[in-house]
Amino acid sequence: MRHLLHMASYSSQTNMHARNLAIVWAPNLLRSKDIEVTGFNGTAAFMEVRVQSIVVEFILTHVEQLF
């Protein structure tokens, strides 16, 4: 998480701020067995990934307090 926070510090150059990093990394950091097992597609999969990205963005914006 600290590495991703460090990467977010370069957002002015890379446009990869905490929200974008969360969207990219959330499915890997918070893998959902529901999506893998049931083969969610469409709206259900989108909503699951959306929740994951919100959680990861929260963690990234509060790294110092959490870790």
C-alpha cells in the first residue's frame, strides 16, 4: 500500500492518483471468489469491482492511519 501511495504522489505526471490506482489494483488485491466461481458478468461484476475499488481507494488515502 505504501508503494501505491508513493506512486500516487506522481499523479501530476502520470495521472494515476489514488482513485485510478484503486481501479487498476483492486481486483488483484481484493480478489472475489464470487466473481471467479459463479462467473459474474455484466452489472453484478461491475458492482463488485466498484466496491473493491472504493475500499482500496479508502485504504490508499488513509495509509498512514491504518499502517
